[in-house]
Amino acid sequence: MSVGLVIVSHSEKLAEGVRELAEQMARDVKISVAGGTDDGGIGTSLEKISAGIAAADSGEGAVLLADLGSAVMTAETALEFLDDEQRARVRLADAPLVEGTVAAAVAAQSGRALAAVVQEAEAAGGIPARAGGPASEGAGAETGTAGTETAAALDDDDLDPSGEGVHSGSWELINPAGLHARPAAAVAQAMSDLDAEVRINGVDAKSVMMLMTLGLGQGQTLTLTAKGPDAARAVEMMALEVRNGFGEI
């Protein structure tokens, strides 16, 4: 079981659309929608939100994400009607609806606890400058079907005082859609399981929203840098994913 999500929106269609997007990256997460009024109009419904919480909370808790101020107010009212035990495991995230839902869904899919899912949702609003820089330089470059690749361990104490080494690799994306939502979610989940600090083109590789903001398309270069016990494994995993076109070719 995983933490569930409840999408609260003034529009039933909007809520369903956000759920459809999130489910592409988190097929095992229960995502409920509470969109529109009881009669199908634009607005919010206390009854729909309460039912959504009941459906999404399988015992691990649920996170609510809302679109506008009045939806937040209705969600807060729904929380007040919960019994003390359930209220302790249901949270309303202060996060943008689409980005927050996607980030929370990926975190829940990865088995993260309630607090971590909320944290991922609330950190999803920032949009950094694109970091599609040039390929990393280093020894051991080779040319393959996925472009130029570097997988060099840089044993520089100034870069890594622990002596664990920094590993990096650069690849040209070959799948038509590049690092879009589905592969970004898969990469973030895979990297989250590793004991390493991993960055892709300058952003946190364990954050699906940060990866999606890069906008890396076919023919562009993905550069990964990792430090920690599983750093070399991170490079190996990314090399395999890119060579396979993230399973899309």
C-alpha cells in the first residue's frame, strides 16, 4: 500500500485530466478526484472531497491538492470532519495543482512516507533555468548508438573529500520524445533508490519535476554526475536507459 492522493478542483474535467497525467507515472497509487459541485457545475463539494479521502486513504494516509483558494477552504473543512486518527494521516499540501500532484504521485509510487510525499509536492513549484549544457569531459569516452558517453571516475579529493569518487556520463537522447514525463518519472524513481547524490544537467535527478523542467528533447545531451556509494551504478543505469530509448524505440 502507498500514500493516496485527492485532487480537489473547481472543474471536474480539470481534476480528471490531472489524474490522467499523474497515473501515467504512478500506476500503483490510488488517486481520487473531487472536481466540481454535486450537480456537475463549477465549484467545490465537501461531500466529494470527503468521499475522495475515504477512497484514497488505504491506511498509509492521503495528500490533498487543491487548485484555488475556495477549494483549499473546502478541503480544510473536510479535514475537520475526519476523526482524530484519520486526520493525523491526511494532509493538505501547499503546492501547485498539476506540478504538485505529479511530484506527489511519483514520490508515493516510490513508497515514500506521508511527510516525504507532501514535501515533494510542495517543492514542485520552482522552474530553474534550462541546464542542457554540453557533455561532460573526461577520460574513457566512447561512441555508441546513444551518442558520446563518458563514464569516468574523478578521484579528486577537492570534489569529494570522502574519497568515494565522482562518476559522470553524457549521452545523446535518441527517443523521439526525449526526457518527457514518463521517462522522467522512471529516472527519478530509479535514482531515489540509490545511495548517491545524483544530478542531471545541473538539477536533482531524484525530482521528477526538476527533470521535466529541463525540456531535453531528441538529439540533446543528457549529462549525469553522481557522488556516493552508488555513483557508478547511477551511471550504468542511465547509460542503459538512454541506449534503450527509455523503452520507447
